[in-house]
Amino acid sequence: MYFFVDNLSLLDLGLTSTIVPQLLANLWGPEKIIASWECITQLYIFSWTACSECALLAVMAIDRYVVICQPLQYTLIMHPWVCVQMAAASWSSGLASSLLHDTLTLQLPFCGHHTLDHFFCEVPVLIKLACGDATANELTLAIGAIPFSGMAPLMVVIFYIFIARAVLKFPSAEGRHKALSTCSSHLLVVTMYFGPAIYMYLQPPANHTQAKFMSFFYCINTPVLNPLIYTLRNKDVQTAWKRILQSQDQVRSLEAR
């Protein structure tokens, strides 16, 4: 589990570090501009990390399924080398998607003044800036999004249905609670990531402003909150927080005296 969480943290770091610095510079700087090379770099890295995270969240659902439904065979099924291969497949699939769609998008003709009505550079926004026929690009983007925005969340739902069926068969309430607690962090992250993303891409073009802020949420807020979600569920972290709070209470009581 922690191996996949480490990979998720790296993807979140890449996602936010690609967008946030330029975003802050545009918000606070006198000129709200982005250089062409910066936009291209942002485009490739954002697409790579975002798609890879979709695939990785589906892989983590498989990991949770094996933990709950096959606990005695977990170390055999989820061998370290198997975990490495699954993580590598997630990163590779995201990279392949990024190279395909971003390269096709950058080959479109762009003319006139380039004004991005968005917080950062991404494929749908650049396609709208093209002054040529982008029908093929839109079709390719729609088809290419199916594995990440369609199949990945569907896999998560299917595996959690299997998990729910297995948990309901547990004889004790404590066992059911422990199993659900094991999956709660991943479920919350999946909901926060896929929910706004799917909602944004299902919106009609007229709701561009709303979709823009939804993309801001899942691209920045969700990666920032992911470490808190996973660490606050950790027993060691909870124990450390309790000690800190208890020590603060003791200091306050001494000061009151």
C-alpha cells in the first residue's frame, strides 16, 4: 500500500509544481502571461501526471481488494516486483497519452492573439485556440480519455463492489469497521479526484467558467489534500497528534495556575 501512496505523492508533487508557480506569478504579477515553452512544458507534464494518477488510483483499488478479500495471499499476489510493474504501467500509460494528445494538439495552426481563458495550459483549452479544423483532435481526445476518465473509475467501482460483498460476510462488526477504515482514505481520494474531473468534462461548452474552477479544484486542491487524508488515517500520526494536543493542554493548565 505505502509503495503506491509514495507514487501517488510523486504524481501529486509533479501536478502541483507544474501549475502552482506559474499560477501564482500570474495572479500576483503585473503581466498575466506565459511563455510558449513554459506552456508546452506545463502541457506535457500536466497531462502525464494527471493521466498517470487516474491509472494509479485504479491500481490502488486492486491493492485494496487483495488486502480485504485475499489477506493471507497478499504478499504472494502483490509481490514487490508486481507492484513495481503495476506502478510502471500507470506512469507509462500516462506518458503515452500525454505524448500522443499533446503532440497532436501542438501541430494545430495557431494564429492571432493567444489568450488562454484558463488557469493553466491543457489540451481542451489549446484546441479551442486553434484557427484550423480541430475535429480530429477533439475525437482523438474523447477516445483517449475513455481509459482514464471512464475505465479507471469503472474499475474502482467494480473492485469496491467486490470488497463490499466480502465485508458484509465478515462475522464481527469490528472486522467490518477495520476493513472499511482501510479503504476510506482511498475512497475519499478517488471521489475528490474523479468526481470534479468527470463533472467538468461532461459539462456543455456554455458552462466554461464553472468547469474552469472545477479543474482548479481537482488539479490543485485534491493533490494538496491527499497527504493529509492518508497521514491523518495513520495510527502513528494520530498518536503523535494526541501527544501534541495533550502537551499543549498541560502547558495551558500550568500557565493558568
